[in-house]
Amino acid sequence: IYDKIWDIDIQMRAAQVMGKDVGEVLLSEMEIFPKLGWKLWIEKREENGASYWLEHLQHCPPLAACKKYGLPDPCAIICDAEIKLAEENKIGKWERLKHVPSGDEECCFKIKNFE
């Protein structure tokens, strides 16, 4: 059910981001997410002549709420679904490098344009 909900959301947002550089999309999200309580930042890097972005996330409000109320981590219904659907909709490719629920100090994603 969560995949279907995210799929509808991605489909609605996809029109706004299709054809844009994933960096442009990330920069626009940086205008919104910190205001909603997320502590995150991005950095641009290069590898073999191709650009990619690292998204660092130190505070995730849904994860904090789940921990507070003893609920399972929301990663599968938030991050994993968005990663999968962004790729299916050719928005970009996300790779999780670090994960707070696995013991890391932050979640970190390597994000590239869809090729």
C-alpha cells in the first residue's frame, strides 16, 4: 500500500522535476525540508568525470517520532519507497551509504542523475 501511495505522490511531483538535473531538485528541497524539522545538507562531488550529490541527514522527524512512540523505523515506507520510485520514474538514482537505524551517525545517500 505504501508503494502505491508513494507512486501517486511521485507521479504528481515527477512532472515538476522531469528533465531537471537531480542537483536542481535537491537544492529546491533544501529550501523546504529544514523548515519542516529535517537536519540535512548536500554536497556536490565528481567521480570519473560525472557529477553526483551526497545528501547527509542527521535528523529525520519521522524516525524521531517512531522512536519516541516505540514504532518500527519508517525507512521502508519513506526512504526505500522514494528511492525505488525515483528510479522507476527516471528522476535519479539513490544509493544509501549510511543509515542511522543501523548505527551510523547519519543517513547518507549518493544521488546521481538517471542515466
